[in-house]
Amino acid sequence: MPTLDARLEAVLGLIRSDVHVDVGSDHAGLPTELVRRGHVRRAIIVELNSGPLEVARQAVIRAGLGDRIDVRAGDGLAPVSPDEVQSASLTGMGTRTILGILNRAGERMPPVLVVQPNDSPAVLRTWARAAGYHLTAEHLAPGFWIYPVLRFERLTGSDPAYAGLPLTAALRYGPHLLRAGGDLLRRQVWDDVVRLTPLAAPGRPAQRDLETAQTALDWCSESTQ
């Protein structure tokens, strides 16, 4: 039986749904395990290009799950009907790619999103605050680098996750992660401090980024006391 790496295990742990769509499935590993482990009743896989589309189809056939996993060709959430799915996952992509898919989704946007960008998720956290989605959970997963995994839910009002935190640091590093501390986050923040220190000078973007990292480092230190 195929296994998922730490990154996709973290994604899987944040998904519980009736019908779920996985965009850009990468060999169908995540949706296959979601169905097998009972996290979802049905899954939809969306692939843009013919090669990955056929790989996903064959993986679903080999898993014997053709009656519960539908493989569709298309761009982002376009192949999904409005209200057809309750949740979506977008993993292993750049932040801007994920943001483009979400901005094009329109009425096809589900109420729950689980995303794993390959770069800083600050833009996605900012998008969610403006789009009416709350950040309800987030994790860091070890791997080739440290992967952020975030769960957004469509809810009313302002997101309470950011209350009482310095907003810039919370958007950059994650409000739940700042409160929890943890070795992976501290390593990530410290690496930023080391990288930015020789580049920082008054008026430079690196100076603002360094101040954000130092603020986050202070919060990480407080969480361990």
C-alpha cells in the first residue's frame, strides 16, 4: 500500500468531508488515501495536463477505487460544479499559482480549503482575511524544506486567530504557529534572521523583513517560557 510523506500526511489530517476535490493530484496518492482511510466518501481529481491526468487515472484503477474517485481534466476548480464539493486541497504549488486558482474559482469555491504552498503562505493568509475565510489550523511539515500546511474555512466576522498578535509577523509565520512555538518554526524564523541580517539597512525591504522575523522570534521565545 502506498504511503504519504510527512507533507501530505499533514494535509490529509486536516481533511474531513463528504466530497473532496484535489487539484493537481501528483499520482493520486492523497485522494486515494483520503478514501481508503474514511476521511472522505468520494473524491475528485483535477489535472490540467494530459500526462498527469493519465497517471492519476491509472493510479485510481490500480487502487480499485474507480467508483469513488472521479478524474477530470481542467484548470483548477473549473471542472467542479457549484456546491458539488465541500472541500478542496491544493498542494505542491507556488503561492501565486494557488492564489490564481482561488481567484478564478468564483461560485465553485468550497467552504473549506487545505493548501500547501511551496513558498511563503503570507499572501494566502492575506487573501483569506479579505475573502471571508478563517485560518482554523496550520502545521509545518519537514521535508526537502519546511512545508506550511493551512486549513481555511468560510466563516463570518473577523478571524480570531490573529487577535493579540503583531499582524505582519502573524501573516508571515502563521498565528497558530506563533502561539504554539515549536522547533520547526523557530528554525525557520532563525534562518530568516541569519539570512536577512547582512542585507538589512534603513529603508531596505530586508530591514522590514528582519524586523518581522525578530518580532516572531520574540513570540517563539515567549511561547516556551
